[in-house]
Amino acid sequence: MAAIELRNIVKVFSDKRRGRDLLTLDNINLDIEANDFVCLLGPSGCGKSTLLNIIAGFEQATSGRTLVDGKQVERPGSDRGVVFQQPTLMPWLTAIDNIAFHLKLKGVAKAERYDRAMESIDLVGLRGFEHHHPSEMSGGMNQRVGIARALLMNPSVILMDEPFAALDAQTKLEMQEELVAIWQKRRSTIVFVTHSVDEALVLGNKIVVMTKRPGRIREAVNFDLPRPRDITSPEFNDAKRHILSLIREESTRLAQAS
Amino acid sequence: MTSVTDTAPARPAFRLTRAFQGLERLVVPVVLIAGWEAFARSGMLPPALLPAPSAVLHALGDWVFGFDETTQTYSGHWLRDALASALRVFGGFALASLLGILAGVAIGWSRLFEKTLEPTLQMLRPIPPVSWIPLAIIWFGIADKPAIFLVFLGAFFPVLMNSIHGVKTVDHNLVRAGAMMGANGRQMLTDIVLPAALPSIFAGLRIAVGSAWMLTVTAEMVAVKSGLGYVLWDSYYFLRYDIVLAAMISIGLLGYLSDLGLKAIMARTLRWQQATTVQGRAG
């Protein structure tokens, strides 16, 4: 049984002001195995974030079934940790209180909360900043807090929606390396949304290329290049060429259609 | 390079401003009072109609400490009067804050409350609190209760409006994050929506405490026989404008102090906000 099963997912947004419906996701079928690092790759507006939101339970599919660990997804829950595009931390809480927030909701005592959160703090390299508020930290540090928060929930699935999109190139590289290291250490299932071919190739062992409007799956590419990945190696470039050709085919098709 | 030479001469000026730090608050009041004193002494208006600041201060001093009974029956009774007003303000303000925040959060968060409760409240809002005086007196008699009721009316709507606004503008991604971490309905309100709406709620409370002081005087003019507002109105009947002004100053001062207190609580509660706002900038 796959960790995540998407069956015939269709999502239609009704645009009431313009009086028409927008088909965003058209019949998505996808199986994601446990411990997979899957990158959903596609241009802006292809519905990849919508697909992630459906798995997270933030949005409901118009039709189709979403199963996580064999259970139908109906609402958000702590079995699916989400890392948002913006850090989305509670601005009134310190880093450690943000990370341990779900423990507080469960009524765990403060000493134990902090004890357990410190592990995650170390994992994302934020020791010394645990009592800082989000406004006192950089965007990259806040995004680490967001990742640590998702990790501490110990979810079976981690869903990440372009979490590094707002970071500078150098911080982005560091974060990508750290994320891979964390994933290798913890072996959890990650679904990572990105519009960057390079990012998908650095991170994923399965890259799902999506088409633009309506969102369909063009091809799911398995990519098992050993890590750490050399982004200048022939294997990396072969994969990149393949994926770029998929994208290019798609834009030619769109150009001919219009 | 140039910046070093540029900033060097600025230092003595900087030290000068430090020596006068805190005094800058006094500049406007001192200029105003000096001008007023000069105008009052010039004799353009009879002293009974425009008492000089020194005369007002004299009346205020006697009202507070009772040294020469220039304020007659009020001499030495300031504390009792101020306390009577302050208790009404506090009573009405506390009630307004509690109900305003509760109703505001309910309306802001739930469509049901928004549909059922909000139209009625919004219709009551434009009715001037003063126009409730006849009803307040029939309902509550002549004592503290109608005064507290009027203060409540004046303070309730600013708290309500700002609480609704605060809840409605909470980032929906924070709510999603809360749901993702397993917050139940009650926790969503107490642990996410309420803290996120606090800056707005505090803005409402600060407007409300000002309205509360404004209304306690109105209420005391008609409904009760104690407090700063009563003294103000009573002195007007005896043409004691010095006491009228002393009462006005007392109300202004107490209102200012209430706001300072609220600001202090706000600064402590919203410390997390300061690094990102204009308020938190240096100096």
C-alpha cells in the first residue's frame, strides 16, 4: 500500500465574479510510496499547490479520492506536516514555542515540550535562537523553524509548498542540503512542490512533471542518482535534459493549440 | 571614509539632546500655559470668565489638599471625586471590554453570529450614548448604575468594531497551520485567532478608555451627585470657572494616565510585534 494514493482527482474552481468554472486539476492519479522524496514540478498556475493543499486537507477535491496511509483525507491533521511557502509562524511565539506548538495543543507540560523541541532546534541548526521571535530572525531562519515544527510532529508525510522560493540562492542551497540530510536521517515521506527543475533534481528521487492548465501529470520520472548529487555530472544533465524536453513539448503544444 | 568625518561634529549636538531628553514633552504645555497666563492677566476678559492658570492651579490645589477652602465644599475632596469617577469609568470600561471582545470575536469568526448579531449591534451603534440618558435613568434610577451604563455604551462599540476587524484580518494561513497541528475549535480561537487579533483589540481598548472618560462626565452631570463631572457642572452653576477648569484638567490627566497604563500593558503583551513596526524603531 502506498503512503499517499491519489485517485482521479479533479478540482474545479468556480469563478463567481466572471461566471465561469476553471478546471485546475484534471484527473490526477498518483501513488507515492513510503519514504519517497517526491517533487511536484510544474509552472506557476499548474495546480501543484492545489494538489498539495488537497493532500493536506486544506482544500477538498471536486471529485476523486485522496488516501494517506489508507485513510481518506477529510480535514487537516497532524499526521501530515505542512511547510508553507511563507514560514507562517505564530508571530507572538518564540522559535521554540512555535516548534512545540502542537505539543501545547495536546496539553504537554512546558518542560517536556522544550525538551523535545530542542532536538528539532539542533536538527535545523538554530541553537541559540530558540527564544527569538520570528520578527527577530531572517527569512531563512524562520523557514527552518517552520521545517522543525513539521518534523517535531513526526508526521508520516511532510508536505512542502515551495518552501525555499523566497530565499536567496546561497541560503537555498544550504537548506536543500540540510533537507536532504534530514530526510536521509529520518526517512519520512516528503512531497515537495517546486517550479525549479534544478531544485527538483537536487532533492527528489521521484519527479512528477505537471502540465499547465488544466493540471495533469505529464510524466513521473524516477531519479536515483546517489547523494550528494553532483549537479554537473552527465547523469544529472541527462535527467535535466529529459525533464526540460517534457516541459518544452508542453509549451509547444500549448502554442499550437492557441 | 567621509562618513567618519561627517559624524564627528554631530556628537556634541547629540549629547545636548540627551541632556534635554524627557523635557521635550513639556514644551507644548509650557508654551500654552504661559500664553494663557499672559492673556488672562492682560485684563481683556474679566478674571471670573477666564481665570489664569495660576488661579486654576490654586483651585485645584485646594480641591486636592484643602489648604484654604477656596473651593468651599469641595475643599480637600478631590480624591473622593476622582475615585467616584474612576470607579464608574473602570466599571463601564471593564464590562465593555469583556462583552466587546466576546461579541467581536464571535462576529468576526462565525458567519452565524455575523448574520444574527451584527445588524442589530450596528444599528445601535450610531445612536449617541447621551440619548440613552432618559431610559438609563428610568431603568437604573439615580446612582452609579446609569453612569456605568452610559460609560459602557460609549466604550463598547470601539472595542466591538476593532475586535471584529482584528479577527477578520487574521492571516488564514495561520489558521491552516493551526489546523495542521491539530487545534480543535476552542484552541483555534484561544491560541491562534485571539492572540493574532490582539493588536487590533488593543487599539479598540485605547479608543474605548477615552470614550469612557468622556461619558462619565456626561453621566455625572445628570445622573449622580458625585465625581469630577458633577463638580464641574455644579461649579458652573456658581460661575466658578476656576473649578470648572480644574475639573477639566483632572479629567484630562486621569484619562491620559489610563491610556498610559493601557499602553504599558499593550507594550508588554505585544512585545513580539515591536521589531517589525514603526513603534519599535530606535529613539
